[in-house]
Amino acid sequence: MPDKSEFQVVENQSNLTNKNVNNPYAGVDSFLSNVSNFQIIESTLREGEQFANAFFDTETKIKIAKALDAFGVDYIELTSPTASEQSRKDCEAICKLGLKSKILTHIRCHMDDARVAVETGVDGVDVVIGTSSFLREFSHGKDMAYITKSAIEVIEFVKSKGIEIRFSSEDSFRSDIVDLLSIYRTVDRIGVNRVGVADTVGCASPRQVYDLVRTLRGVVSCDIETHFHNDTGCAIANAYAALEAGATHIDTSVLGIGERNGITPLGGLMARMYASDPEYVKAKYNLPALREIENLVAKEVEVNIPFNNYITGFSAFTHKAGIHAKAILNNPTTYEILKPEDFGMTRYVSIGHRLTGWNAVKSRVDQLNLPLSDEQVKDATQKIKQLADVKSQMSMDDVDNILRVYHASIEAGEPGQSPEFNTLIERAQ
Amino acid sequence: MPDKSEFQVVENQSNLTNKNVNNPYAGVDSFLSNVSNFQIIESTLREGEQFANAFFDTETKIKIAKALDAFGVDYIELTSPTASEQSRKDCEAICKLGLKSKILTHIRCHMDDARVAVETGVDGVDVVIGTSSFLREFSHGKDMAYITKSAIEVIEFVKSKGIEIRFSSEDSFRSDIVDLLSIYRTVDRIGVNRVGVADTVGCASPRQVYDLVRTLRGVVSCDIETHFHNDTGCAIANAYAALEAGATHIDTSVLGIGERNGITPLGGLMARMYASDPEYVKAKYNLPALREIENLVAKEVEVNIPFNNYITGFSAFTHKAGIHAKAILNNPTTYEILKPEDFGMTRYVSIGHRLTGWNAVKSRVDQLNLPLSDEQVKDATQKIKQLADVKSQMSMDDVDNILRVYHASIEAGEPGQSPEFNTLIERAQ
């Protein structure tokens, strides 16, 4: 981590309004799109518990559930009550908290599981079964007729208890499309609340997601939930493509934790959706709370926030190249699609390095109130670059030193000529 | 980090061939697609130097360049020789290494920069200028007529020196489409080698990328390079969409380092492309070298490899939920789109936790050569779950302990009945 004094905090100077009107980077318009109308099913307490390092005790689960509720997620999904005795008790405890978020639990498509789930107090049950030929052969070994029969039995039972129900396939993108659409239509007709599409292995690409969800949108009238693993780096883009194609619900977890390298991260999804419709996202979710939730979960599963994390990574709002710094100082929206202050974050412009530019240096000169002409600032910038070529960790103090020496050289009648420049460079070598 | 003894290494049991024939998760077929025919422009030594923490001295640059060359990247892009005196010397030094990768440098669209660049010994020059109204107003303040004139002058000059040349717009997705296509057609006609499309602010979505690149593909006959920032989580998916639409070159950096939270990461792109065409990717790039390159760069810029990093993150090949573990033990391709051994990595199946399943436990029982029936393994699995409910860091030793006590209880004629189970749980509480 660089010395923070290397950086310069810049006030937001944007005069642009936030109106989405004429927003050139809004979603591709479509009557199908739910980019400005979606719900989050937050699965840190289910998918997240499948992360290698995750062990959540009751107190931790409650803390995380309350934080997600305060953030404004629409649903909180919990580990199956059949996983273990404590899992069942924790599920019951969270249902009793009286949160605004609806509480779901996630079970296999089996009456044994369904009977336990409906007694926990949840608002809804998420049912899943593997439909791909891979899973049918190597996991549960059941055929589509059996899967359909089980699905109908479980769905009708859960509905009879007045509880919301979702039916999802697993590994949907390696399933037979006819099998998939057939079972989705069947469960839609018997009144399932949502069908789920899951990229369980993280193989899908956005165009595949768009095509499958758009086709499904024409087959069922219920809501469509989507779940994307991130093995090949498309979990956020796939969620976005799904919403463009008419999906209604997106599964997330905090920092994306889950099986293997995880799923669509809550923060990353917020970045993506904010870029398309900032007003909708800001009105619905408590964005400045994101950092705290990520810190909480990172601590519990003993990982660091990735250096390149969306929004909250340490350099997410740091601008370095001279050409970027100059433009950011003129208008932050030139190189920023996200306003840091909307997330409780701060912008930095880094100027003490060899890629710096004279416009960025000039803004520091102005802060220091040094009377230098543009030509003199350009000359001083060359001195900064000289020092940066030999000094890896250049602080704002180093920059200020050069500017002061430069200013003194002018007052001495010899602009840019001072033995002190050489001293600074020799000391750094 | 969990105790590694918690995990169980599983040999690859896949008998499936790697043939892409009938690969259900291959790219959407299209005559435009370059998913199985693309080149990498590796920009760790240019874009990566714009990362907040990056300061590469000459020795480090050479080490990184050699590692990238050995990995097999097609191009290595370097910081402009005009950035600083040392930047110019480093550029010359890397050109003299005689690497297989072609060497590029990246300059502003200006004759002052071009004259310096062509003297460094590079194979090609990447020229960039901001074309969006944002950048034209707040960055360089130049109009399209001026931009076109400068572009032609620089391109003709660089070509006259027998050096490859690319012309890229900056912030392409917020630029006027007519302006963009007009200047791209102009530079294509005067013989530029590549045109570049850059999502400088990280706002683009895959469908926007596909649309723009497909349109561009119909306008120019030269190669198309693309550059994607990751602020909204689409940098890998956008690169993939660009290739589907006919782009030929993708910009990457190691771990994605660059301005703000960076660009398309080399490793993440490998994961994505491998999922679509493993044979092409394995033949062209030295995948097992990826981890070493990432470690090298991570050390130099003083960051940790993100816990959820593609391929090399510590849990990228860890399987935890019982249903996953069971299927992976039957056939790894059920829940794995990437074969860990192709990247020099190892698969782990985690079984000491409350989400475990009896099939995964059974495989451990077999390894220990304990003569337990399926019913007995199921019963023993419940004991493991009981202990896991109270013990967050359960090692493989803990699992083995339970299995041995269970086995002893059978030999004692009282299956599952032993005071030792309670002792284990009490000790953990």
C-alpha cells in the first residue's frame, strides 16, 4: 500500500445532473428489460456457507442477516434446515427477527426436505434439482419424468402451506433445452412463484444467458431468478444480460463467496446496476453500507478484501496517469462511471510518479498557493518525473519538496537551477 | 485459511475427451467469431504501470517481460517513452531482449511522441486519442477534424518507418458512433494495422460491445483490438463478446492491474477462453506458468492474490457442499469447467463441515479401508455434522477420529453408541 500522503483528495466537481436521460451508457433499451426493476436474493448465508473458509455460528448469521436487511436486499436465502441440527435452529432464529427482507431456505427437490422447511417459519422455499445430463448421470441419477413428478409434489405441498416457492434447475446451461422448457412450463402452470436458471459450473457467456432467459420469458409467466458462478469471470455480466432478457431476480453473496471462486458479488452487481440506472439503485439500496457489510463478512471468513474489489477496493477511485488526472480534475465523470461519494468513498488523484502530468501538478501548486506560470509548472513536473524514476514510494511530501525548491529557484533568479534537485535525487538512489 | 488437512486431494477421474465437438458450453457459433483465434496484447508494463501501487524498475520490467514471453503472449505493451527518461531507456532495453512476443509502446496521437517512439526499436506503436464528447470537452479540447488530421499524420509517419501501427479511440462507448466509424474508416483506408475500441471508464455491457464491434467489423478490414476496464465487472465478458463479434486482439494485464480497479485480467481471460476452446488455449499458452507470473507481479506491486482469483485463488478448485462433493468424486466435469491439472493446480474436496454428504464421507471411509455399510456411513456422517455444528475449524484428523470411533462402536456391537462421540463434541465447545 502506498503512503496515503501520496494522494490528493479531490472534491466532487461535477455539475452534471444524475438524470438518466441521455445517459449514453444506460442499458440497451428493450421492452423485456428489468435493468431498472429487479430484486436481489442474497445468498451469503446459503451459497456463502459453501465457501471453503465459511463457518457461521448463530450470532454471526444474525449479524449478517441484519446487515443485509439494513442494506435493503429483497430476500435473504439460508442453508437448508436439513443440513444439520444447528442449521435448522439458525433458520428458525432468523425467521423470528422480523426483518423487512423476506427469508428463504434452499432445499433439494424432495418431500423429506420440504416437510422440514415449511416448519421453520420461512417466507419462501427455493427448490433445486440437477437437470443436466452430467448431473443426472453422475449426481442423483434420476430421469426427467421422475424430476417432474417430484417437483409437482413438492411445489403443491409448499403452496398448500401458504409459502412462496421457487423451482430451479441446476447446471441449466448444460441441460437439454427441451427438457428445461418443458419442466419450467409445467411448474409455471401449477403456480410456482419463480423458476430459477443456474449456471452452477460458471460456464455460461452473456449471449447464451440472454438467449436462454429470453426464450424462457416467452414460456413462463412467473418470475425468473438467475444464479451465476464466476469461474470464467462472467457472473456480473451474466446477471446483467439476464435482466436485459427479462429475468426478475438475481442471486448474490457478499464478496461473491460460494463454492469454488463464488458467484455474482453484491458489490459488483451494485456497480453494474448503478452504471445503468443510478437513481433506481440509490433509492432502493443503502449503498454507503456496502463497505461495512463486506468488512464484516471478510472478517468472518478470514479473507482480505481483494485489492481490485468493485467500489471498495483500495484503488477503485484512484487516478494515476497524467491524462486521467487532468480530466478528472476538470470533471470527474470523464473517467468515473461511479460517483465515489454515493458509496461513502473518496476519490484520489495520485501525482507523485513518472506517469504524472503537469495539469495534475498544477492543481497541487494551486493548493500550495505557489505563484508559478504554466511553463514553470511544466518544468517542475519534469523534476518530479526525474525523482520518480529513481524513487518507488514517492509521497506528497516529496512532491511538495520539489515544488518548494522550484519556487525558491525562481525567487533566486535561476528557475529550475538548484543543487537541491540533485540532492533530492541522490538521496533517493 | 483452513487447515489444509481438512481437504482431500482427488485424482482426476474424468474419462471424457477434451474434444470441443459437442461441447455444450462452447461459444455461440458464428462466422464472425474469433473465440478460437485471437491474440493477446499484454499491458502489465503499460496499463499495469498506471495501477496505484505500481513502480517497476528496469530489472523488474525485464523479469515481467520475459515471463510474459515465456507464457506466450502475442504482444507486450510498454509505457510511452515520453513519460520519463527512464521509461524510454527501459523501452529500448526490452526491445533488445529478442523476445518472441512483439513489443509495442503506447503513445498519445501526437508527432512529438511518435518521433520518440519510432527510435526505441519497438515492433509497433499503439496510438490513442479521446473521442468522446466528455474527453473532448474536459481533457484535450480538440474537435474531430483535428483528431482525424493528427491521426493521419502520425499513422503515415510511423508506417514510413516500417513499424506496425494501431489507432484507438478512448472512451469509445461514450463517443458519437458516426464520428467513431468515420475516423476508423479513414485510418483503415490509409493502412493502419489495427483499430482499437476502448471502454476507458468501464461502463460497457457485453451486448453493447457485441453491437459496436460487429458494426465496426463491417466498416474496416484491418484487425480490431479491444480494451476493457472492470469498474462494473464486465471486463472479461466484454472481451469475450468482442471476440464473438469479430475482434482479433484483447488487452490484458496480470491480475488485471491498471487505473482504478483495472482491466481484463490475463488469468481470467484464460479461464473464459479455455471454457470455450481448451485445445486452442492449451496449445498456444503455457497455462501452468500463470501462477508464477501472478505471484511475481503481486509481489512487485505489493498486493495479495485475491482470495477469489480466477484459476489460482486458493478455493478455485475446492468443492464443499455434499451434493457437489459426491458428483465431483464420480466425475469432476460435473462441477468443474476448468481442469485444475491443465493449470498446474490441484482439486480439493472438503468433507469436514455441516454441509457434507455421506457420499463424500464414503470416499474417505474407502481410503481408510474401514468396512462400513452405506447405512453406517450415513450414520457416521450425522456424527460429523454434529461435531461440525460446534467446531469451526474441523480438520481431516477430526473426520478420521469420528470414523474410527464409529468403526470401534460397531466392533463393540453397539453401532454409533459410544461415549467418545460426546467427548469429541464437548472438547470442541
